[in-house]
Amino acid sequence: MKIIVTGAMGQLGHAVRKLSSGSDHTFVFTDMNESEGVSRLDITDSEAVKSMTDGADVIVNCAAYTDVNGAEANESVAMKVNAEAPGILAEAAREAGALLMHISTDYVFDGKGNVPYDEDAQPSPVNAYGRTKLEGEKAIAASGCRYMIFRTSWLYSDVGKNFYLTMNRLTAEKPEIKVVMDQTGTPTNAYDLAFLLCHIIENGMLDKTGIYNYSNDGVCSWYDFAREINYMLGHTCRVEPCMTDEFPTPAQRPQYSVLDKSKIKRTFGVDVPHWRESLQLLIDEHYN
Ligand SMILES: NC(=O)c1ccc[n+]([C@@H]2O[C@H](COP(=O)([O-])OP(=O)(O)OC[C@H]3O[C@@H](n4cnc5c(N)ncnc54)[C@H](OP(=O)(O)O)[C@@H]3O)[C@@H](O)[C@H]2O)c1
């Protein structure tokens, strides 16, 4: 099969590149900027998308505008990448007869619940990023293509910009930091999500279309996550809890965004690792 991966230089795209390296399928990696092993593809350019995806069996869309605070001031730019471009990819997938595997977010939910969100829960985003990602889901669903949408949360990895790397640096540099304890969710090791995507492709489970939740298992606050990072790295920073009000950000965040993973476990027969175990594996450089 021919598999086109967009956003291959991002956290998730990087993990897909690593985990697919032994595959017998033909993976074509793309991103905004060309680099070694990665071709240039701007997913907002419909002609370029059509030509790149001609003859594809699967399109894995790891590209996105992921600056949650930046999206507040640049919603139209975020909308182009997170909503219009998935529509373009979906149209291209339909024309090519390919499956589109797209990544969405827990931020489509308002976070006012207190039990894990399943796939049928009503989306109601509280920030611009969430709105653009929800519009992306709708554009794909309206296109008539075969698709799988994976809603994930708190993605981190050993590359890119993410909470894990920020806490790694801050807990090494500072004697004390404060981290919010009133937002609850679940971290997701990008390699676990990449493993799931590769598992589906390698096992030919391409007919199981629909929307799926995927994060690691378990529940924590950003404060718990930061404490665990500090502890597992052997850093001696004092990590103190605080409330969201103490650190106002341009974008409002959902307070509770735990995802129910029953459907994905049942459908694809996968185990979902606990976030603590997955964090330990990343710190142990298990993926290198
Ligand atoms: N990060 C999270 O915490 C999180 C949480 C929930 C869901 N998600 C979703 O998970 C997916 C993967 O996220 P990630 O954290 O791996 O993202 P990421 O690290 O920000 O990577 C996204 C990649 O897409 C590229 N890109 C941006 N605009 C593009 C365009 N027009 N055409 C082609 N490529 C473009 C980026 O290039 P530049 O760097 O040059 O812009 C970057 O290489 C996204 O759909 C995201 O919305 C992420």
C-alpha cells in the first residue's frame, strides 16, 4: 500500500516515521518544509494535495496548527490548516479511494463534564483551536470519504514543543515551579498513538471507519504530570500546585477532558498503556 503522511516533522509525524521504518508498505512523508526523507506538501494547497495523494491507499494527517494560545488571535489561519485543509485531504482521499486517518482533539469538548467523554458526547469547544479542529472533523464527515478520526489529548514526545520537554527543562533549571492542578485529563505519548496508527495499517483494519478516542489510560492534572516528570527524571525541583486563574492564558482550557477509550480497545483489540508507564518508557529512551 502507498501511505502519505502529512506533518511528518511534528511530534506525531516523527513518531510515525520511526515506527513505520520496518514496514513493507511504501510510506511517503511530507511537511510544510522539505528535509531529508520528507517532501514538501502544504495541506492547504489543494492542487499539491491532489497530486501528492494520487494513487494513495491511506492518508495519515498529522499536520495541524497546534498553537492553542496563538489560535485565539489567528483563528482564520488556524481554520485554514485545521478545518479547510482536512476538507481538501478528505476530498483527495475520496477521489483516490483512500482512507483518511485524521487526528483531532479532546479540546472539541467544553470540559464541563466529570465522567470520561465517549465518542458520542456533544462537542462544544471553549477556544478557537477547538472550534477549528471541530470544523475539520465536520468537513471530513461531510466529504463522503472513508475516514478514521482519532481524538487525542495532551500529546507529548521527545521532539517538538510540548509539556514534557518544557517541564524537563524547567525542573532542571528552577528550584521551584507552580503548575495548574484544576485541569484534569490524560497525557498521550505520541509513540503510543503512532503505534496504534501503524497497527491499524499493518493489520489491514482499514474498514473500521469512524471517530475514536485515544489517549493513554489513567487520569491526572498538569500538576500531577509535572511532578511525575520531575520525579522520574531525578530532578529536585519543588513542584507546587496552583489554580488556572493564577496564570491567565489567551485561550480558555477545558477543565475536564478525560477520554473514554472503550471503543478503540474493543474495535482494534489494543491495550492502552497507562500514562505513567508510557512516560517512563520515553524517559528510558525506549523509542530510540
Ligand atoms: N499537541 C497536543 O497536545 C495535541 C493534543 C490533542 C490533539 N493534537 C492533534 O494531534 C495532531 C498532531 O499534533 P502534533 O503535536 O504532532 O503537532 P505538531 O508537533 O505541531 O506538528 C504539526 C506539523 O504540521 C506542520 N504543518 C503546519 N501547517 C501545515 C500545513 N499547512 N501543511 C503541512 N504541514 C503543516 C507543522 O509544521 P510547522 O512546525 O512548520 O508549523 C508541524 O510539522 C494534530 O492534529 C493536533 O491537532 C495535538
